[in-house]
Amino acid sequence: MKAVKFVLMLPVYFIGILTLYFIFTVLNRAYWDAEVRRLCETKGGATVYETVDLSVPEYANISISISGIPFIPSESLKSPDDPLFSVTSTDIQQEFGGVEIYKSVYGIVRSADGKLLSESVSYGRRGGDFATLGSPGSSFSCSQMTDHQSSLEIQTFNLQGEI
């Protein structure tokens, strides 16, 4: 009789375990999202070390993206006559139970002397979801709070004169 009762209760046990796992993953993801928010507020953000003064004609020669922000090519895509290029790096800071916390650094460098003019630091989370069955899972980052990269490009340039 006990064996029959156990077999009949297996679906209930299975659903209970799945429910507990789901609750754990939701709470785990919420915890790491809060940690990313804390890192973004305390260690993230844009820093401009030196602004680039541009006249109106110089500004007109810079490629502008659809959103109206100056386009800075990456180091691998820059041409020899580009005065500036961008560099990026991403490092995993922490891994825990399927969750990755990473730090991304985006910088603008002057081609002539290789000096870092400005940089933006952002943090993010990847993973930590309920069984995703092959999908990449969710993520959260500082850029979902603010767009540090585009604000960095705007802050780096100082337009001289009238448009």
C-alpha cells in the first residue's frame, strides 16, 4: 500500500521540486540584479580625462550615427587618418550557479599619442534563469539603467562655435 501511495504522489513531489527550483531561480536572479545595480551605482559610469575641442567644420567631418551621437570606430576598424578610436574589454568578475557577473570597459583613445581620453565602466549579469532549454537566458546590465557609452561620446567632444 505504501508503494502505491508513493507512486501516486510522485507527480506531486515532482511539481513541488520544480516549484521550489523556479522560486530559487527567481530569487537568485533578483539578488544578482540588485548586486549589478549596486556595482553600477558605486563603480560604474563615465569618466572624461580630456575633452576634444572641435570646430563646426571638424564636427561635420565626424561620422554621426542614426541617434545623432558621434561614431568612433573600433581599433580594428579604424583607418589611418581617424583621429580617435574605441577600445572595449569585458572581464568576468564572478561566477556562481550559472550566473556570470561581468565588467565591461569602453574607452575612447586618441590615435596620435595613444592617450585614453575617456572611459565608461559598466557591469552586467548573464544567466541564472529557470531551465532555458537551449536559449541563451536573460541578462541585466548598467546600460539598461543608463546608456554610459553614448553619454561618454557626447561628453568627450566640446563643440566650439555655433552650428
